[in-house]
Amino acid sequence: MPRLSFLPALPLFALLLPAAPAAAQPSFTLAQALSAPFSTSLTAAPAANRAAWITNAEGRRNLWLSEPKAGKQSARQLTRFTTDDGIDIGDLAWSADGNQLAFARGGDFEDPSKPPANPALLPGGVEEQIWLADLSSAAEPRTLTPGSSPVFSHAGDALFYLLHDQVWSISLKPAAKPEQLLHTRGSLSDLVLSPDGKWLSFVSHRGDHSLIGVYNLAAKSLTYLNPSVDQDNFPAWSPDSTRIAWVRLASDPDDNEFDEHRTTPLPFSLWVGEVATGKCKQIWWAETGPGSVFHEFEATAQLLWTAGNRILFPWEMDGWLHIWSAPATGGAAKLLTPGNYEAQDLSLSPDRRTLFFSANQDDSTGTDIDRRHLYQVTLDDNGLALAKPTPVTSGEGLEFTPVQLSDGHTLLALHSDTRLAVRPAEVTPTAISDLAPAATPADYPAASFVTPRQLLFSAADGLSIHGQLFLPPPGSDTARHPALVFFHGGSRRQMLLGYHYMDYYSNAYAMNQYLASLGYVVLAVNYRSGIGYGKDFREALNYGAGGASEFNDVLGAGLYLRSRPDVDPARIGSWGGSYGGYLTALALARASNLFAAGVDFHGVHDWNIELGNWNTSYNPLANPNRARIAYESSPIAAVSTWRSPVLLIHGDDDRNVQFTQTPQLAAALRKQGVPVEQLIFPDEIHGFLLHRDWLTAYTATADFFARKLAPK
């Protein structure tokens, strides 16, 4: 019989330590493993040599500041939010003089079109609010107005922002009232002020097409640049404020990222428009064939405008995600980052003449393809590279999100390693120095963590697959260990040899460390359709709803563990979330003889339900053959061979994977007599907002495996 759902508000359960699966005696608790602060959104100010970032410490999200003090960068906490309430922070914005910092608190920063979530069940609900921090005074940050996406006026005396998909403004003078600037259609995003402060640009999303809007603040007039049936996104202003560049994606109602291998993709293009005249020009377009589908950088900006009047953009023409440069007036593109690696996190120096980025360029050991390091490219007066990229960092750590401060030489970045989670640091040619080392709790068990090993193993069809292997600490026991396979979500993700730069997978890395401390051999799998290994690996034939070819990697991982002399072949389980929940369910449905138990966090169980999330025009009846393949690629299609027990974990306000996927699977499994346990979080979203929900979910996971994979 299935066990009743655990209630997420039970603090006693969240603190219970599950029994170890063998003779292992963990040297730290799960709560300690999850206690490391996680930092994100590192953003440099235009002046004053300042930068800010957001740190999440056990659910307490706060804004931090770095600024010069006694000849070096000094960090301090700006806000004092003290509870694990699930209220997120984002949309950091600096004034031109670097003396004011605005941000939004509340809302869904993954999808601003969705209403604010309330997983803490706060009686008053959650409202997205814009806050202001005045760094020239000792005053505490204060709330200004409901809204999101704040942008300072050129003079710093007012804010522009979005509210209910309209553009508003508010003066920063006391008792000022908000003013609505526009009444327009569409869901708005990417609100940006031109460098000269005279224009506001934004993207208007209208379902089957999107437009680049430009508002003239003086004339109070709105123009859409070259409106079309296509998707226009990622606007970038020229340094002189006269033009905007953007990416145009050809409209294709049948396109779906998870649907089927795209053999006839429609090429993307770059456009530039003159804001004063409205004249627009296509300056570049991708060649038809490999790489013609636009694939984003993991970066705030997808387009950057150099001092040499060239546009930097992502392109996969050679099979790898690289930074390319095209003249803003039109012409051939030049490759800036050659090699078999992927470039991410790009940014420009304040003078727009040095490009910084992170990449997984491999070293002589072959391990750096599973890491991230920083590189730079110096650009000439024409915006072309003077030489190939040069490394800024190296070693066994991971570095990302490089930003150069307004002085033009101080470089900050986020970094992590095998023992400490993502945190901000100053990067010099000789050292990486943490800006806020005291933020890590004194009892954080970094010294007890194991160092994951890079592993290459064969999928069932012979494809070479990368993974990270976590082995129990030496001396934990002498018997064969139980083992677990971890599948990440996405699927456009790559797990790394250290703490991840996304909070979801930072938590998962800490969980894998904890499981290893309990005596499990843990294998984190970078299965096909993920990033990091080139376009062909990411766009693997028949992946996802087009044939579930990733199951070859699932099977290969299980067979590899079963072959290890230190693994008990009868005690192999799997766990993962989202796409990783899909693969966990697929493992249990198709290979219960290999995977003895699994924990499925908000997984996809029926592709014909999920595809509608990403393409609202998807209609299974319109293409029965495609719908049949999608169904056969789903775990629900193989329930009849599912025998292994499963724990299903889901928040019922999930905005990425429909909650109905979980009750549908639970009902089908119960009819089969499969043991089903469940843990449901009311009003929680896909990537849990409450730290205590992660702690409860992971505690339940460890408890489940301790019972189901116990020695017979």
C-alpha cells in the first residue's frame, strides 16, 4: 500500500537521519551538506567600482555588495531577510553613477508571466515588489512599488519598470506616484534604456510571434521595428544609442525542443534597426544546415555590441557553441573562440574592447571538458580578435560569470570547486580570492566531501558517455556497496566536477556527496541531449519524445555499476528531477531487473501531455504517428514491465512539468501493484523555492533508498 504523503511542514522529519545502507557512518548531516550559501546574479555597476550579487543561505535570500575599501574589494550584506519564505530576489539594476541599486523581490524570475508562487502558504500571499538601495546613505533598502524589471533613468532620479505587462515609471522623490507610460498588447520582457537615456526598448511576446518595441521618452511615442510573423528577441543597443540589434527566429508552429530531431531547421538571422527612422536591415543569417537553429549562451546577454561596431552572437556552425562576430553594417561573421569546446557567460569590459567568457576547453588530462574556466579575447579597433583566447583561470576549480568593474582592470567572477558551493571572488593572474568567505557556516563539512572522478563509460549502443563518480569515503566498509545513478534535468544541462552554477544542481551535488557518505557509489550521468559535448551530442538522433534514445545511456550506466566489484548488483537505484525524473521513471519501467528502486522528482511520464507546455499549438491528433512515437518514448507506455518501488515527489504549483503527470503515473502503477510512495508539496513550484522543502525531499529520498536498497 502507498504511504500517505509527507507534510512539508514537519520539521522533525526533515531533521531525521536515515539509517545507513551498510556499515557506513556519515561524518555529517544532510542539513550540514545543504547549508553552503549559493550565490548568483553577479552584476557590475557602471561606476564606483561596485558589484552586487544574490546569496541564498538555507532559504534566506539576500543582496550583497562589493566595493573598494582600503585599496581592495570589500564585501557586505545589503539586505536582512531572515526567513526561509520562498520569496525570490532578482532583476538587479544599477544607476549610472553606481550609487543606487534596484531589485525585485517576489514573482517568478524564470517565467515573469506567471503569478508569484507562495510555497510558504503565507496568508497575505506574495506580491512582486521593486526595492531600492541608496548606497550613498546609511538607510536600509526600501520598497518602492509593485513591479519587476527595474531600469534607472539616465539621471538616476526615476525608475522604469514592468507591471501587468505594461511599462510604468516612478520618480524617486518622496511620495511620488507611479505613472503608466504605455497601453500595449503582449507579454513584455527585456526592458532596456538606451545609453543616452532617450529611448526604452522591450520585447513584446505575442505567442506565435514577438516584436521589438522602442518608446521615445521625449515624444511619448511607440514604434515596433520591422514587425513580422517571426520571433524577435535579445535586443542590444549600439554604444551611440542610434541602433538596436536583435535575433530573429523563423516562426515554425511545429518546432518543439523535446519533440523530434530537427532535420530541416529554419535558419536564424541578425537584424539592426535605426530607432530614429525605423529603417531595419538583416545584417547576417545562418547558413542552412548544421548550426542554423539558434542556441542560446548561458549568459544574461545573447548579443553584445563591441567598440569596433560589431555584434557578438552565438553560432554552432562548426558543431560547437562559439562566440562569433559580425559587422553591424552587414557582412561575413568571424569566429572568436575556435576549438572543440563550448563558450558561455560572455561579457565585455567597460570599454567594450576585451571579451571575457567561460568555457569547457579541455586540457592535457581530458578532464576540463567537465569543468568551466575563464578566458579573454582582446579586440582591435574594428572589433576583431587580436589573438586566440587566452586562459584567465585554470586548475581543478570551476569559474563562471566574469565581470570587469568600472575601473577597467578589476575582474570578479563566481566560482566553485569540489567542496565549496558557488561564491563571488576577485580574480587576479595569480589568485582567486573569495569576497565573503565568512558567509560559509563554521560547521559546513567541506573537509568530509569526496572528490568526484571523471568517468567515461559506454552506452548500450556504444556511444561514449561522460559522468562523475562519487565513491564512499575510504574505510567506510569492506562489503559491496549499494549504488545510485543520478540523472540531471533539462535536458540541456551538464553536470560538472564540482558544485554547479545552478542552484537546483548545486543542491543535487550536495545530495550526491551525502549519499556517498552513507556508503553509496553514485554516478551522475551526462546523457545525450545535454550540453557540453557539441551540437551533435545535444541534438542526438531520436532523443526525448522522438524515441527516448537516452535510454541507451540509462542502461549503460546501470550495467557499468553492476560490473563494478565494489557494487552489489542487486542494490542499484536511480534518482533525478524533471528530465532526470523522466529518465528515472524510464529506467524503472523498462529495466526493473537492473534498477531496484527509484526516486522521481517532478518527472515527465507522458510526452504527449508535456509537449503542450513548450508548444501551445501541439495537437497529438494532428500527427498520429508523431504522437505514437512520443507515447512509446514515455515511461507510462512501459508500466506493464515496471516492478521496482518508486517515491514520487512533486510540487503542485509546478510551472514546468504539469502536476497531473504524477497522479496519472501513480494511478497506473497502483493498478499494477507496484509499491508507490509520494511526497507532495502544496503550492511549491518546479525548482523548490523553500530550503526546508529541499531538505524534506532529500531526507525522504535517503530514507527511501535506505529501506529499499537495504541488504537482503
